[in-house]
Amino acid sequence: MAVELYRIDDRLIHGQVVVGWGQPLRIGFIALIDDDVAASEWEQELYRMGVPPEMDVYFATVDEACTHLPGWQADPRPGIVLTGDIATMARLVEVCPEIRTVNLGGIHHREGRTIRLRYVYLSPDEEVALKRLADSNVTITAQDVPSARPIPLPDVLESGGA
Amino acid sequence: MSSDAKALVAGHAAFAEGLVSAVSQITGQSEQFVTMTNTAMSADEIEERMRAVVREHGIHVIFTDLPAGSCTIAARRILRDDADVTLVTGVNLAALLHFMSHGEITSHEAAVSAAERAKGSVLVVGVPGGR
């Protein structure tokens, strides 16, 4: 499988993704699944700007991603599939059930969310969505950078922000 | 932070604070710079914070650390709405020191000049096996 990481990160394409994960995993492409970004040339150019030329960036809606996913998985280059929130990743898993692992990479503070880890804040609804995702046989771990220890979802949900 | 600040330095962790502290150590001044970090903030929070700093301090130049960084993304969103702001990404100490001494030229010209200085200050010295 060429897709090394299915990541939820509300900063979308940024330093931690491009450099933090991109360099050690020798990432050849990033697929950003976001309906708004997929509809805007300006947004796409914004995220393309910071990515090195040897790395391809693909933009797709959730529905389009399901069509493209077999091609991304067959790509000999390692890749990252990225969504900006839990709801989008849950929709993606629903239409692409072959996704078996999800990485919580950055879900930051917002009103109604409780801190679980330094880089993971969750609302009650988001916790339910993650549990539902885990119940559908998806392994969910939190890990902001490759050198950090992956933290299983149950531990994330019990954590008070350490 | 000074109300006389002309540039914002923004980046990961303590990058901006560290860079400006180095400016201060070298020149004894750093009032021209305001700093911000992206630590523990969402993309929306970074943009909101950056817009507030730009507004509050009348910033015309934003320096960021990494082209792909979330501060750079936020700055580009600000530039879309404000043609008077210039972004320089990939900033280093040489660039900030040069920017401080820009004299009477415009902020945009000073930013362009600082970017050139930044590029010129990255040098490779020595070759394998060389003396």
C-alpha cells in the first residue's frame, strides 16, 4: 500500500506534514480531501506553494477521493491522505472502507472542545464519531510527528491533556 | 511588543522569539519586530491572531520561517485582502538585521532587499577532503 498515513490535521498541508512526515517517509504525494479546497483554485495554489517540486499534491472531494484511492494505493511512491476534520475522515472511511488506520495529527482548540493531548482537542460529538470509527474496525492513534509514540484512541480519550 | 513595530516575525515554536532575541543581542534593539508562534493553534486561530497583530501594530511586512508553514498560509490569506502587506518566507537572522537598516526606502522595498540578503547569507564552506 502506497498510502502511508491517513491523517486528520486542521492545518491541512503545513510544516509538520510536508517536512515532519514528508522527509523521513520520503513522501511522493499528498492527497488533500476537502470539499471547499477542491472547489477553489486559489486555495489549491495556496497549499501547493509550500510543497517541494518533487512532491505531488492532489485535491479531491470526498466522493472523488474514493475514485482516486485505488490509484493512490497502487502508486509506488509513499503518500499521505489528509483531511481537516474528523467528520470528513469519517465520510471518507464510509465510502472507502479499505482505510483501516487513521492518524490524529492536529485537532486544535475550539469552543466546546476539551483538551486530550497537546495537539488534540475533542468535542463530545467528535469523541462519539471517533469511537464509531474505531468500532468499524479502524485503528485510530494520535501521533503528531514520526518520532513521537503513537497513542491509541482509548488512551487519548482518557487523557486530560498531558 | 512595541507600537513602533514595522514587521511581524512568525513561525514554529520559539523560532520568532529566538530570532528576534538574536537581533537584540547583536544590535541592542528589536523594537521594530513583533513576534508570534503557531504553537497549539488551529489554522483559523493562527490567521485570526495574525490579523489582529497586523491591525494592532500597523504591520506592513510579515516574515515567516517555512514556505509550507501554517504561519505562511495565514499570511498569504492576509495578503489576499491587504495589498499593503508584503510576505517574506524563509527568513533568517541576516534578513532581519538587514531589514532593520533599511533607512528611507519603503517597507516593501526593504522586505525585497532583506529577502535578497537572506539568500546571499546561506553559504557552503569547504569540500570533502578539502583543506
